[in-house]
Amino acid sequence: MDNFHKDILRFGSIVGFRHFQFYLRGREELVVTIIFNSPSTKEEIREAFLITLYYKKGVPIVYSLRDASAETGKAAEEQTEISLDTVKNWKKRPVRLRDILEDLVASCSKPFHIKIENPFAVDREYFNTMCDKPEIIQYMFPRSSHIISCPEQVSLLAAVTSGALLSVLGEYFVSSPTDAKLVFEDISFLSEFHFNHSLMIGMKD
């Protein structure tokens, strides 16, 4: 359980995946938004889930989340527990958060006849443009109004963000995933990105 709770905290602080967005509710709760495009309409599809591991329960529980306001007028979201093979195997073999995330991507994309080759694909466009987005810098450093125009702080944010994602992808890669080649390509991209911005920290014109 401790490793799973560490996974929740870790993934909850990570950005930069193409198919995932995370929102940390606490040590025992992680909201995950699965993102992919419909092959027929090309529209972006988003589905939200709550992944939990409460100490009193002793087993992960995954809920599908739906905003109830549009249908019932209620402000709160609706939670519906869903069944996943990974959760069923909790007591048979070690299950990590990444296993559940893979399962969720597969179950979300299956009705649309989509096979996502690399569930943990990196959003390269996000990293290639993040330094040009002042709102991201302001979010990370809310107390510093001048920080947006400071190249060193921009590179610091880029290095920290890419380094955190590199750590997770590295662990995933050594687990011998079927999409190892694609994962390695993303690791190579992030490594170069991280190295370049790390070099810029502390540099002055």
C-alpha cells in the first residue's frame, strides 16, 4: 500500500503526458483525466476517473466521474465505481498505479476501436512550447510578478518538469513494457530537453 500511495503523490505532481492529466486530492485520492482523439470526428475526448486506495479499504477502488450539473442541476460530480482487471488482481500480484492507468486507457479507447500504442506518451508540443506560455510560469511562481521574463527561472521550471517525468518514464522503461521502443524515444527527447535547460540555469549574458 505504501508504494501505491507514493505513486499517487508522485503522479499527482507530474505534467507533460499526452493522454493523462492529474489532480491530486490527497495521499489516498488521485483524479485522472484520460485524453485522446476520436478517429471519426477528430474531436478531443476526455474521461475523468478517481483512483483511490483508502487504508480502511485496503484495495484500490476506481470511480468514473461525471459532472452532475448538466443533467441533474447538482453542483457535485457523480461517482460510479468501475471494475478493472488490474484491481481484481490486487491480491494476486503487485499492482502499481501505472498498471491501472494503462488499464484505463485501454478501456476508454476500446469502444472507439482505438489502440493506443504508448499510453505514457509524452506531449512533446507541451514541452516545446512551455517556455512561451507566461501563464504556466506564473502558476508555478505565483508570488513573483517579474519571474515570467527571467530566462533562468523559465529554464528551472523546464528542467524540473522534464526531470520529474523522466524519472517516472525511466522506471516504466525498466519494467520491459511492450511499447519499449516508443518509451525510449520519449526518454531520449526528454533527456535532451532536460540537459539543454539545465545548462541554461545560472548562465548569464
